[in-house]
Amino acid sequence: SMEFKRLRLFVTLAEELHFARAAKRAGTTQSVLSVQIRRLEDETGIELFHRTTRAVRLTRAGEVFLKEARFL
């Protein structure tokens, strides 16, 4: 399902902390990954990542969400 795919993409990005590497590992494009992560954040109402032009890192909420997502 799409929800499971978004969770898998979230976990991949959380592990890589780099959009290009995560997209490559997930077999998708960077733009698709970005859109899916944004949709997940919109659906949950949680900012999961801090993004800058140089770095991606999990928010505290993202760290908690990652622990839960790994069990799914």
C-alpha cells in the first residue's frame, strides 16, 4: 500500500540522511522521495526532518517515529 511505501521511504531516508542516496537505495527519484516524505509529514502533522541546503537530520519527533516505523 502507499502508506507502507511512505514508511519504507521514511526509514530509508532516516538511515541515509541524504535524499540522493536514499532515493537511489529505494530505487526511486529524489523528487518522488521528497514528495512522499512531505505527504507523510502532512498526513501525520509531524515535522520528521530538519532540512537545510547542506544537511538532513531527524527531528526529535522523527526519531520517535523511526522507532515505531521500524516495527511495521
